[in-house]
Amino acid sequence: MKRIISILALSILSSCALVDAYLMTHYDPNEYQAITSIRAEAQLFKSQCDDPVLSQANAVKVATDTQYFVLYSEHIPRNDDLISASKDLHAIAQGLADQYSKAKVSPAFCKIKFTSVETSADRMQTVISRRPR
Amino acid sequence: MSVEQHQQALLESYNGSVDPTVQESAHTANQYTEMFKSGEINKDEYIEMMQDIVRVNNINRSMDNMQVMEHMNTAINGLINLASLV
């Protein structure tokens, strides 16, 4: 019986996707901490959008932290989906910081941008938390 | 094509698709277009927000892939644990 199950497991593992799934990146508390910080910041900063001076500094802070998250993730093996998501998250955050450096930013735009960062970080945090231990 | 014609096309995407992602994206794009038309956001902000719809969809797609992999990992490890117990 043991041999049959082992053969079955091995034959299933011959599929590439299953090998990728078996060898997938495990839970990393630093990665989880980084995405949690980004989510918490965005949640707080969206309530401060009526203050343009503070919000500009907030936008730079989130852009810096999302860039850190990209750099942290990008050399972890078998992590393509998270690397791709982290780059998109950074692009969302950087877009807000760039607008502040170019012109006056409307509070509505600021709130929507921080909300996008928050909801995306929330989704990423959920998935990261369920990585295999 | 005018802004209204583009909005009509968005509305048709919204009504014509059963995919919740397409529906949500079309709804969000329509909402941003209304904000732009009312002057609540400027042109640069509008363009950036429309690009964010694509970015958020990309993030969700990547997270969907990771969730599938996590479920498969659990199933494979379950099989391996089962094999080691027999």
C-alpha cells in the first residue's frame, strides 16, 4: 500500500505545475511584516488626504516601503507571482508620489490611491499568510 | 469616439459579462470617468487611476495563481503524509 501511494504521489508530481506547487516558497515572517506595514500605512494615510503637505510625505513613505517590498521579494526563488504583484503595488504607490511632485493633488485622487494600495496589500497579505509553513 | 461613447462601451462590458472582474473594472472605470467629467479629478489623475485598474487586476490574477499553488501544496503534502503513515 505504501509503495502504491508513493508511486501515485510521484506520478502526480511529474506534472510541472505540481512540482512548482510542492516546491513553492514557504512562509516568511519578514515578508508578511513588510506587507502588513504597507497596508497599515495606507489605511492611516487615506484619512489624512485633506492635508496636502502631510499627504505628500505619506505618499513618499508608501512608495519607499513598496519599493523595499519589491527588492525584498525579487530574489526569492519560485516567487514569480509575488514579485509581479509587488511591482504593480509599487507602481500604484509611486503614481501618487509622482503626482505630488508634479502638481497639486486632489483629495479624491489621494484617497482612491491609498485605498487601492490598502485593498491590494490586504489581498497580498491574505495569500502570504497562507503560504506553507 | 467621445467620452460618452466610451462610457457606453464600458456599460455594455458591464452588462454583457458574467465575469465579476470585468464587471467591477467596468464599474470602477465608469465611476472614475464621472469624477473626471465633474472636475473632481484632473486629466493626469484620471489617466493614472485608469492605469491602476489594470494594476489591481494584475495583482488579483497573481494572487489567484498563488492561492491555487497553496491549495495544491496542501494536497501534495497530505498525500505524502498519508504515504508515510501507511
